[in-house]
Amino acid sequence: MTHHDIDHPKGKGHPGAAQGGATLTANLRLVAWELTRSCNLACVHCRAAARDCPYEGELSLAECKKVMDEIAEVGKPIIILTGGEPLLRPDVFEIAEYGAKLGFRMTMATNGTLLTRETVQKMIASGIERISVSIDGADARSHDAFRKVPGAFEGALRGIGLAREANLDFQINTTITRANIKEFPKIHDLAVSLGAVAHHIFMLVPMGRGKEITEEAISAEEYEETLHWFYERRGKAPLQLKATCAPHYYRILRQRAKSEGVEINFETFGLDAVTRGCLGGIGFAFISHLGQVQPCGYLEAECGSVREKSFREIWLDSPVFQNLRDLKRYEGKCGKCEFIRVCGGCRARAYEHSGSYMAEEPLCLYKPPGSRRPRVAGLQNRRRQKTGEKEP
Ligand code: SF4
Ligand code: SF4
């Protein structure tokens, strides 16, 4: 399972929202924590390229508790226990309970296949308030092809059924690629019919095993189209539909609202009016199975290890986090863009594409005034070379 967040930070005073000046105020609202890299599946897009075996050097229970004490010095974020498959860690419920006692909203990202009635009860008892389960295909054929494990779809649905039976909130996460973009509306209908509280989409960031399927990444045009579809579905879905880690959705939202003469405020757009596209290093941090802190699971820019420094020190002082908060440091067209404050571009994609996490987002079609013609994304170039498709 990928690190994908259960929910982005929200509410008033949101990081990046409606602030003046060239610096975004850090406000930790969400931590994704890769408790283990072990996983019982081998998904095509896995960021961690996780394997079904124990990994050396993972944080001990005592270290996990210490890290949570340090996080509490910074704020009371939502914590997503993720992996790998977090349920493969025997002390996962002790970790959840400790975090819940500190006042964090504890959630878990699981592939769902290992859930049993007993596990669901343990989750609830330990204070886990919501789980997320990834569904990347509308049926067993496409989901299992993605997950590379026959039976993964049935397993996930069975797990979801158990959560529903126990009244444990669950959300569905979907990673969009060329293979499933057409069936996305069907996956969405499935999420609705299953009774999910939210459906979050993610765009493939090619790293880990995702690199092997670079040609599966959707093009900038398809990305733009999907985000417009999102805009149109907004408010119509009976559950929370969120384009997570799709930063330029917040540019599209503003462009569409402006052309339709709609004012953007909490009444008209709810939390979308106050959130920012990329929250890595601003409202969000990732902790790896070895204790490395990063802006997000997809951006392996090392900010420090919780084994050497306190989480608080890393969060406040790491140069990587400070760069991400400084709007003057953004490069290329993102650096010239009037939407930088609400969007930010995906820093992980910028890094995978150019080697610099402050470079421009390669999958954005927007051309800010004063910038050069948008560069055609490397991903698209590589796909074109493979498929022989012509440049538009
Ligand atoms: S140019 Fe960069 S900041 Fe502007 S909308 Fe595109 S990705 Fe966002
Ligand atoms: S860099 Fe930002 S937008 Fe990209 S995956 Fe990480 S948190 Fe999400």
C-alpha cells in the first residue's frame, strides 16, 4: 500500500491558505508513518517496492512512542499508520493506542486483505477512527492485475465488509493510471455503493515499483481532464470526493470558479477553499520504517532521522522543509505562477523528473504569465517514444 493520506489537514488557518508574504507557515496537521515495509501484496505502483519479508532496522515500539511524544510537541496531527502493510506489525495496536492517548486522530491505511472481525475490534479498541483501503480497479480482473495478487480484490472487499459491519469508517483510495482512468467513474460508483465515507484519488508518482510502469502514468492533458471531471462532480457525490496530491486541482478550481463568477469561500467550496495542493513539509510529513523524516512518502529528500534528532527539530529546522515553505525558492514556471500558494505542484514528480524537488511540476499544462512555453513532461516523452505517439 502507498502512504496515501486518509485526509488532508483541514480547517481554519490551514497551512498555505490565504496567507500573505513569501513564506508559508508550517502547521503540522498530518503525519503518514510507514510502520513497516513488509507487505503481503506486491502492487504494481508501490512507492516502497515492499516485499513479504521482515525488514532490518525498523523502529522499535519504544522508539515509536518516543517519536509520538516528539510529534506532540509540534501539534496534534492526524496520524496515518501505513506501510507496507501496517497490520503485519504485531505491536501496531499498542502504537495506535499510545497515539490516541496523546490526542492524535489515529487512522490506518491497509490493503484490507488481512482484516478479520477480531482485527477490526482491536482497531476500534486501540482508538483507530478510520481506515483507508485502496481499490484501483472496478472489478477483480483489473484490481488484481494492479495488485499482482489474485484474490486481492475479494480480500479488500471482504475487509471493507468487516469494517462496515463494525461501524468503522473507511475510505477508498484510488491511484489513477492509464490502465484504470476509463473505469474511474465505475470505481467511484463502487466506493459509493460500498458505503465509504470518502473516495480519494491519487496520481501515480513513478518511484519504487511505480517506475517500472512509467508509461502507465497519465499525460498532462488526461490529468487536466480528470481534474475538470472532479470539479464538475464536486458536491454531487454522496461522499467526500477528494483529489489528493493533485496540486493543480486548486488552480483549476480557481480558474473554473472565476469563469463561472463564483466566489471561493467556505460556503461555496467547503474545505477546498482553504486547503493547499501539495502539503509536503508545510502541513504534512512522512516517517519511513527506518525513522527517516521526509516531506512525503514519494519524495525521498532526507530531512533527518528521528534516531539522531527529535522530530520537532527536524520539522522546524530541516533545510528541505524550509525550502518548501519559501515561495521564492520554487523554480521554473511554478516559481512564476500566481497559483503557487494554493497549488505548489507535486514536489515528488518534480524531483523524479528533474532531480530537483523545487523544479516545476512536469504534469501541469498551465502557462503562467511571463513563463516560457510549458515543457512537455519527460514522462510523456518517454511514453511517446514507447508508443510512437506524436507530440501534439
Ligand atoms: S505552474 Fe506549478 S504552481 Fe502553477 S498551477 Fe502549475 S503546478 Fe501549480
Ligand atoms: S510531493 Fe506533495 S503532491 Fe506530491 S505526492 Fe508528495 S505531498 Fe503529494
